[in-house]
Amino acid sequence: MSELLNFNYPPEPSTDRVTLFADVILPLPLPKLYTYRIPYEMNDEVLVGVRVIVQFGAKKVLSCIVADIHENAPADYQAKYILDVLDDKPIITKPQLRLFKWIADYYMCTLGEVINAALPSALKLSSESRIQLHPHYNPEEDELILAPQEEKIIFALNNNQALTFTEVGNLLQLKSYHKFIKSLIQKEAIIIYEQVSDKFSPKVVKKIRLTEHFVQEEGLLEELFNQLTPQPKQLDVLLNYLQLVPVHQDINLNYRGTEKSALTNNPHLSASSINTLIKKGVLEQFDQIVSRFPMEHGNQQLPMALSEHQLQAKDEILGLFKEKDTVLLHGVTGSGKTEVYIDLIKHALDSGGQVLYLLPEIALTAQIVTRLMKVFGDKLGIYHSKFSDNERAEVWQGILSGRFQVIVGVRSSIFLPFHDLSLVIIDEEHEPSYKQYDPAPRYNARETGLMMAHLQGAKTLLGSATPSIESYYNCKTGRWGLVSMTKRFGEAKLPEIELVDTRREQQRKNMHSHFSAKLLTEIEERLKRQEQVILFQNRRGYAPFISCDECSWIPKCKFCAVSLSYHKYNNELRCHYCGYHERMPHDCPACGATTLKSMGFGTEKVEDELKLMLPSAEVQRMDLDTTKKKNSYQQIISDFESGRTNVLVGTQMVTKGLDFENVSLVGILNADTIINFPDFRAHERAYQLFVQVSGRAGRKGKPGSVIIQTRDPLQPIFNKVRSNDYSTLYEHEIEERMRFGYPPFTRMIRITVKHADDKAAENAAIVLTKDLSDRLGKQQVLGPEVPYIFKIRNLFLQEIHIKLPRDSTNLKAAKSQIAQAIFNLKLLADFKGIRVVADVDPV
DNA sequence: AGCACGCCGACT
DNA sequence: GTCGGCGTGCTC
């Protein structure tokens, strides 16, 4: 794998002046690469994987990635020159380029789109047109006849030296500012230039140390003390510095100095005396580039020895890796998969490769990070969407430089510049959130992670308590190895699951709003015992819709075909698809009645009502609305962990990666909305969700219980959840998938046709379906059909589903047929403004 | 994706 | 009559 690090163009000692060309990936959705000429002086600097600056089109200056270097001069056009090289070493590795190519091909998008998604924007360059005064123009002397707006611009430029176009717009308070710029250019008062700026800035701290002088010569320090005795404040500063940096013990310590803030933050020291000492030349100030991540040295020890089951699982995995590249670890919730991962990561590091540990967004919590930090210390990099851009760029660079050998990260970490991977771990592999839906690339991090491992000769370990049917099928057919952990760690028991028939309870008047009497008593019971409760409701907001009692009016989104959800905390009606929101009306806009009623319920209502019914309980809600701020998520978790809150109400977020020892009850308020989902994966999903939520209950000796409220307790799925019977579920599901030709027996591609006009969308979809049927065969193409939500953001939707056979040669051909069909459709005059999106392996 | 060139309505 | 709308088409 290490050949991959050596990107240098073959070092031919030839004296011939070779003319080289570079094919570059522009960060734009363009179907092909563009060829630029490498200026001779840059021949040695332009390498595959570095960023270069080029001019694209009339004036746009962009940074892009070099994908290939060759000597083939383009025949039919004059290649422009590369303007500049930004990196002295590649920031994209060769295996990465191969992977990006695969992503673009497989998920039917452009390389530019992949690059765009992959690079932290701190590594992308922004080019913005700017204006400045014409070098020969002197506003004081040269008399030009200027419009008042033009005067204004010149005045601003005199003070600012440069303005961006948007700044000019703001300055003039005008949308149509262009003509003034044009006119000023004509009058030769200003010029336009393009500026490319590298946005990545390393973090710098101000530090302070003694000047060389005092350290080098013996005795000078003592002399200094005597000198400073009349200025006690300055002496204080010096003494404090020596306390922090005992230079008298080891003069070498002075070189690193101490952070200036360590002195300035000390209330006993005066800032002015610090500054005086700097002025006197006693102390000096310097900048040091530091990491945005705290350095922590892991003790390289497992925090706890593996249990017998864990050891056995680990050995089985390692054994299987000898013959197979991929292994699925099927371990019940609470079986301690994480410890097994940690052990395997250590194992992989010992043999000298890199490791990627993928987790779904909601499972990448401080809990897991702390655990990993303890073991891997500063070898561990974290890649999370909540990170700032500079932090992400630092992780990126850290992998390239070898500083990070293990990355724990979310979906997008598959884009990171690994070049020597030896192990990829994909935890919670069944998670649908590994799939990105919008925008392109519509990739699945599970499949992509597998491909990445394959390209770099690494092993892949997938883990789940509830594997996806596709993955389990791969084990059954022998392609992957399978390892099972059936026991919970520390002999903890799997939770007892109890069903409550809400329909029957309603008849018996046992329902208090959305809570059954049973659930309420059980919650009260836990509160009494100082234990904790998690309540799951798969819907945020207060109510999914409201309705007028008099006239049945229901508020709908202006842009989407959905009803607006009611959010009580800010008294708003909100669309969960486009974000449109309005104030909750006081009375019905249709009939004027004051009888607006909320229908159904979300997490907010659960929280609200529980607080009313059990006033002694400390209830906290965790969903998208309460975790928007950067630290709010962590706050909620730590409040629950410390016991400040007793009941946690939440959406999907509460189902993953959270281990709270004191949780003895989990309630699922409305199981029916989860089961009755019109999708071939609905059963699988429901099973996974129920098992995952249930898994939050009872760890370490305390048996937990789960209460599931449903109107239909006879659903067979409940028995499978109750008895933890994955294999029955699998057998049932795989049989259905075979019968109806769903994955894993086929590959699906979903084509969505969008248009502002519903008739145009429909007609275009019909035309496209016809064309696709002709190309691929009638039985492969289903639809078009109008999706359940038929309009989003003012675009009407039509869907076509394509089912393709599994083998990959046909797959490639089929995809190019599909791309052709879409291309042709867009050429048709009747459908201008049409948007077509292909989603490969939709989830 | 931008951004330029190019053909039709309301204004100095 | 022009300014300016945004509709197609190209960018190495």
C-alpha cells in the first residue's frame, strides 16, 4: 500500500523539455475532466492529487484536483495553463481517487460532485471577483465625470483597497450595481481581479517566554530580580512565569514558553506590567501553531479485559479474516461489541495500518469518543458533522501526515485521505442514515466503506444487533463470515417486552391521552425507585397536524403536499420537508371558529403531557428541535447521565449508542406508525427500531422492561422482537424479497422526475418510462407513479423504479442506458425545466 | 454550477 | 429607442 504515498511523477533524469498536461477534476457537476497545460517550471510540482488553480471559462478562477498527468496534447482545442500549485504534497491519495471514481460511476454522479462532498470547504478555494482602483488612476488628481454611485464606489475603494461584487451591491443598496462597475472600468478608474484565498488557517496561540539573553548567560536572571525589586508588579509577573516554566531548573523549557493567557488570566497580575516587560525586552511574545484537538496520550491499555464471549468473538473474527475479507458481527444489544472493536483496532494498528471506524451520526457520542480516546490517545481522529470546517481540514491533514491512525467518524469519513487502510469497521451497519439522499453523491457509506477496504486490501467488520437483510444474506451465501454474540455483557438479561393494546385500553377508558394506565404506573414505579425511563415517539413537534373542529380545515404547506406540524414551544406551524413556517393562527382562517385542535402527537406533546401527569418527574426531550445548538445534545445526555433528569423523551436519537446503566424502562408510545409504512423494508425497519430501542433498557444486572403501545398487538413482528428472533424475521423477509424480486436479489434504482408543472412532470415521467422500458426491458421498469408526498418545494414528483439483475457487467451497461435516457429526456423541448434524479440503491 | 450571449416588455 | 428580464450553451 505504501506505493500509494509516492505520487511523484517518474523522476526521469532526462534533459528533454517535456510538455505535460494535467486532467483536473473541477468542483462542478460536469461529466468529464478538463485538460490544462502544466507550465514547464511546475513540472515537478504538479502531482496527481494536488490542488491547482486554473481559469475556467472567461474569468472564473477555481481550485481543482489533478487526477492525471500525461503528455497528450489535446488535438481540438488549446489547453490553458495551470496558474498555480497549492500543495507541495498530494491532498488526495491515489486509492482515494480510485474510490471517488467508483462512487461517481456507481451512484451515477460526476466526479466534481464527489470532490465537492469530500473536501472540507476549508480545503476548497473560493474565488470571488473583486475590484480595486486602477493603478494609474488617482482620484485626487484625475478629474473624471462620475455618477454619484460611482463616486461612492471610488470613495470606498480609497479606504478599503478592494471590494467584492456583493460588497458593492450592499454599499449602493442596489441589485443592479453592475452597470456602475462596467462604467468605471471603461473610464479606467478601477480594475477587476480574481482572488483565490486559502481559507484554512491553523489555530495560533499567543505565547510568551524570556528573551534568549536572560537564559543564555548565567547570573543574568538573578541580576534581573534585583533590578525589578522596585517594581513589585513586574517582579510578580516574572516569578509567576518561572513558576509555570521553571527555567532555572532546565533552561530548555524556556523555548516553549507558556501561553500568554496563563499570565493575563491571572487576576493578581497586571496586564500592563506584562507589556512593560515585553517592551523592556525581558519577555518576548511569539505565535505557535497548535492543534484544535487536545493532545491526550492514551495509555494504550484496554480499560477492561475482554470477557470470555468477547474474546471468543474476537478470535473468531480474526480466524475468518484469514479467508474472507468481510465479516459481520451479529451481537445482541449490550453484548459489548465496542470492546471487541477496540481490541481489533489495536491489533490492526500493531500491524501498522490505518483504521476507519464508522458510526451513524446519532451514535457518535461523547461517551464513545471518550472511551476510544482513553485507548488510542492522540492517534485518534474524530470526524463529525458538528465540527467546524477548520477542524475537519485538520483531521484531513492529520491522516495525510500520519498523525492520526484511527478515525472514528460519520458517513462522510469515507472521503478521508486514507492510503494504508488495514481495517474498516462499520458499526450499526443496518442504519439507513448511512445513505445520503440529497444532494449528490447519493452514496451509501456502508457499500462505499466496503469498496474502500477492497481497494486498499483492508478487512471490513460490520456490526449490528439487527443486521440488514442484505448483509445477513451475504453471510448465508458464504461471501462474508458471520460471528454471533448472543449473550449480553456481564450476564445482563435481555429486557422483558410487554404489549399494551391501546384500542382495548381506550374502550376500557384506561388511556390518559396517549399514555396507557399501565405505562404511567410503570413510569411512576421507576421514579419511586430512582430509576430512569426512556420514551420513544417517532415524530418531533407537538402534533403532526391541526384541524378545525367546525369546518375540518387542515393547514398545509404552501410549497409541499404535506400538512404543517404544530410546534408548541415557539407556537409555529412548520413543514418538515422544506422548512416553511408560519405562526399558529389563533382561530380558523377558513371559518373563523376558535376550535383549532391538534391531531396526533409528537415528542413535544409527550413531554408536555407527562410533565402534567407526573409533576414530580424531571422530563427532558431530545429531538432535532432540542439539539440544534452545538452543545445542547451533550448537555441533555449529561443531565440524564447524572440523574438530573429521570425521563428522556425522544425520536430516533434515543435509540442509538447511548448506554445508561440506570434505565430500567423503555416505552414505545405508538408502534403502529412504525410498522405501517409503505415500503418493502418496513418490517425490517420496525424490527430494528424496536430491538434497538428495547436495548436501551436494563444493563449490568438490572433487568429492564419495555412497554410497546399498539392498536394491533397481534402483528407477528412483536413476537419476533419479544423472542429476539432474528432468524425467523430473516427467513420471512428473504423469502418475500426473492418472491417479489427485491434486493438482495435485484438492484434498485429510483428515478425521480421533478417539475413545477404537475402535467409536465407526469408526461415527462411517461416518456422516460417508455424509453427506459425499450432500453432495459419492460419487466425491469416500474411506474411511473406519484409518490405519497407528491410535491416538495413546489416541484411535482413522479417516481420510476428500476430493478436490475445482480451481476455487475449488466449493471454498468444499464446505468449508462439510464443516463442516456435521462440525457435525451432533457433535450426534449416540452420538458424544459425538468429535473431528474437517479438514486442507486435507495433506502 | 456560473456566466455570457441573445431575443422580447416597460422605462430614461 | 434602451435597459434589463432570464432562456440556452459552453467552459480545457
